[in-house]
Amino acid sequence: MDHQNQHVATAVRKLGTALKMVGPPISTYLQQSAAVRDAEDHHYNKSYLQVLETLTVGWAELRKVRIFYYQYPAARYEKYLFSPYFIDWSTSGNYTYSIGWREPPNALRAVVVEHLDRAELTNEHYLIPPEFEAYELLAEAQDT
């Protein structure tokens, strides 16, 4: 990821601390990696963090999220409801994806978090279908 993200930095720092006794080289690397995530020169994008945090809370609490984004080439703001089923960071590239149910068009969609402008948590709940297989969908997407 090329974005500054205090949540990732904190998690990596804690993992590094936990591994200090059993793997000092790994611990050192993780501590350095956390410092890079916190560095002032690392790209800071306030809207990215706000959207990612909101999608994460929506996923954790099974609450729909209202997404706002600027649509090109129509040159207008759009909004829709999104039920996040999964969030993952791309291993090839610097994008964060969320897969979930989008209303409209009432279909399963993947969204690139970096392309979204704003997100609002709603009080409307949803369920993730038991047959939903995130990694299967990601594998299919990479094969195409």
C-alpha cells in the first residue's frame, strides 16, 4: 500500500513486538515497516482513510454503507448503498478492494476504495450469503 495508514502501522507494530523474543530479525523488519507506514512523506489521503474505516465498520457490524463518488465522464457525483462482504489489499498494485452487494444495480460488485470520495454508515443491516467465497471470486478475477 502506498497510503499512510495508522491502523495498519499499529497492527504491524504490535505483531513486531509480539515476535521480538522468537524472531528478532522479523520483529525489527516489522517495526521498520510500521515506521514507513507512519512516515510524513508517505502519501496521506484523508478521504481514503475515512472510506476504508467506514467500510470496515460496516463489514464488522453488517451495516450498509452509503458510498459517494465522482463519476467520469458524466462529471457528477453519484451515490449508492453498499453492503461490504469483504475487504482486501491487492498484491499486484496499490489498491484496496471491497466486494459486496451494490444497490443499484442490486448485484455483487467489487469497488476500488481509492476511487471513492466519501462513505457514511447507515443503520440498515444486511447478511452475507453463506455461499459467498471471497477468495474464489478474487482468483476468478485474476484469471480474467
